[in-house]
Amino acid sequence: MRSLTVLAASLLAQVSKATVEWKCLDKSFNFESPVAVDENGDIQCWSNSGYDCYAAPGGGGCASTIAMGAPMKKMVCGCDIMSKFGNPGYDQGPNSVCNFAQAPLNAHPPTPNCPTKAPAKATCDFEHNDVITIQSHIAGTYLIRDPAGKLVGDQFQPIFHPSYGFQPPPTEWTVVDVGNGRFAFKSDLGTFLSKDSARANAFLVGGTDATSLNVQFRCQPLAGDLFALLTTTDHVLSRVDLYTDTLVTTDTVDVTNVLAQFKATIVQKNPCNFKDGDSFAMQGDTGKFVGAYAGYINDPKVAWDAVLYPEAGGGAPRWTVENVPNSDRKLAFKNENGAYLGRCTDCAGGATSPHEAFAMSVEDVHKSPQVQWTCEPAGVGGQIALKSDVNLYLSRCVGCVPLKAGKTADALVLKETYWRNWLRTAQFSMVREFVPVWKCLEDADATLGPWANSP
């Protein structure tokens, strides 16, 4: 077993070499994520997803986070962020953690020298739940949601904006395939690009009903990687002119005008494209996993409580996907005991939310809307969000459901009207496979064959 010992020592040495010193910034920075200088001299923040800084709860939450050991994913200024957002972060002004954390950490990051990667292009080949940007004929200018949340137009800005930290900026749109060759485009707030019924030829971002004709568009491919967007009345979306940012519709179907020609970049392919039998663990924003356990909730009406709990010795609890036929892409998630993740109303005594999550047995999934979920992309890190039959999202909640004495798991409830919130409590990562370190060592030892036990 000498080879096993040597390999284990080598792994430990690599972990030790990669260890960094995490620190909390003082309150004047109003930044609760632990920060550190990585082994290359770049600034990094604590991240669970690899795509944003973890916002630790106030009142000592930063120090408690550091005590957990190490973040789950890398979030390092420079080439790491460049590969995810197209910008290294250091040239984003004083609001970027890449810059304001340098002085308190006494850091002197190197000049980034990052390889460039061409983004995926699309004409009209985007699909349901793809996340895209829509660029005008002027390079680097994008269709955005007005940060004030009112009007939308070609108010152009870089794809990465410092005032949004590492959150996706309002340049990103989620594609909703509404059928009949039409698409709707959902903003980062969950509202759609829409014709304004009160103003002729004008647009806004508003409404959450994808079946409304005002939010439906037909995509017409053009030469190269260009396309045009047409309303249900075949009016073409266009900029007003070369000097005006507002988006309007034209009275003629003229797609040869450059003002009506756009490019799309697929930022993220649909993470909800599951097949029957796909199996994975669902990991919350705190690193804990969605599981079903008996005896956690104080006064339940269903045997299996759905809670977030650390990975146990046998691995994280897994869920198997079932696509529900004739249900507008609804999904069901079954655990190893044959119970389904579902909504139960008024099933937890003393809960602050009327709708709680449980793992429940049902006779027929197809006739049980309470265990059917709509999956939505929830972040460029590939996270998902699950919307219930009452149009509320599955979310962890601390203190929302009374637990039995000695139990500390976070309960899962349905209370968020949209998955995006600053705590990211309604965003979940899919973890396909768990391989404990001891199993890696065991496999490596077996691979050595007859030399495994050599001195």
C-alpha cells in the first residue's frame, strides 16, 4: 500500500500549496464575501457557484463562512473571470472587488495575459431556456433592460457592468419557446420584452405572461449570423435611427435595413434539458443538498421533510427526473425511496409560509400538479430554479418552519415570486457525480495493478 500512501501525501501537499488566507473586509466596504489573494497574486472572492461572490449574512457571517474551510468554486479576478464574463474585472472601476480589495489585502495583481475564446454565435437556432444577448449592428452594443426597470431599448453598454458586481447584467435574455415558431424574451427580472399597448410602435419590459401576443416574436434568419425579429402582426423591430437608442416597430417589413438586423450570442445553453432517468443531487447556495428526512420539522403532516442538509457519509441525496407528458415541459423529481419532491400547503405547524416542500407519495404523477415543477435557468453558472404549480419558487428559508430540538437544517418552502434575490436562496446547482477522495485513491491504487503494493 506504499503507493496509496505516496499518492495521498501528494494530494495533501497540493492542497497545502493551494491554501490561501481568507479575510473579511471591514464594514466600511459593505462587502460581506470573504476575499483573498490567490497563489498567482490575483484577487479572489468566496464563491459557491464560480460565477458570483457569496453574500455571507451580516453579523459575523463572513467569519463563519471562512470557518467552513474553503469555497466550492473558483472566482478569481483576471483570466478566470475573463473566461466567464469576457472581462478580467480589473478595468471595471472602483466598484469592482478586483480593485477595492487590493489595498486592504496589500495585493499587487499581475497584468492579465488571458487567452481569448470566441463566443458561440446564433442566428435563430436558439432554443427554449437558452440565455442570449442581442447585439445591434454597432459592435459591442446590446439590447438591455433599463436598469430603472421601466423602458427598454438599444440603450447600449458593455456586456459586463461594474455596478452589477458579478451578477448577470440586464443584457441577458432567457428564450421562451411559445410554439408556432414564436419566441418570447425574458429579462433578468422575469418580465418580458413586450409591445407597449399604450404607445404605438413602442416597447417596454413588463408582464410575465408568455402567452400574450404582445411578447411573442418570430425570428427571421438573414445573411451571415444576422436575424430580424417580427411581431405577431409582422412588424419589424428596429432602432429609430443611427443616433437614437429607442426600440420601435416599423410599418413595413424591411429587414434589409441595418437598424433592424441583430446578432445573438448564446451565453448559456438550456440547463433544464433533462431526459427521463437523469439523476443528480441538488445543491443550494450554502453548499448543502436538497434531501428528504423524517423527524426534522416540529409538527409535519407529511412523513418526509424536504430540507437542505450537508452531504452524509453515503453521499448527497439524489433525485431522478421524470418528464411529465402533455404538461408544457413540467418535470417531477423522485428520490431513492420513490417519493416525489412536492408542494404541501399548511403541512408544517407554525410555518411562516403557507406552502412548504416535502417528499411525498402520489398515485399518478400526471394528475398531481403539486409534484410538477417548471425548471428555469437561474444564473450563468448553470444553476436552475424550480417554479411550483402555485407560481412560487422552491427556496431555502432559515426560521420559516419550526424544527425539532437539536435540528439545524434549513427548511425548503415556496415563497419567492421570482428566483433572483440577493441571497440566491432559490438557485440550485446540479451535481451529477460524487467521488470521495478515498475512492479516487482506491481506484488509483487498483490501476497500478501488480505494482500497487510494491515497496
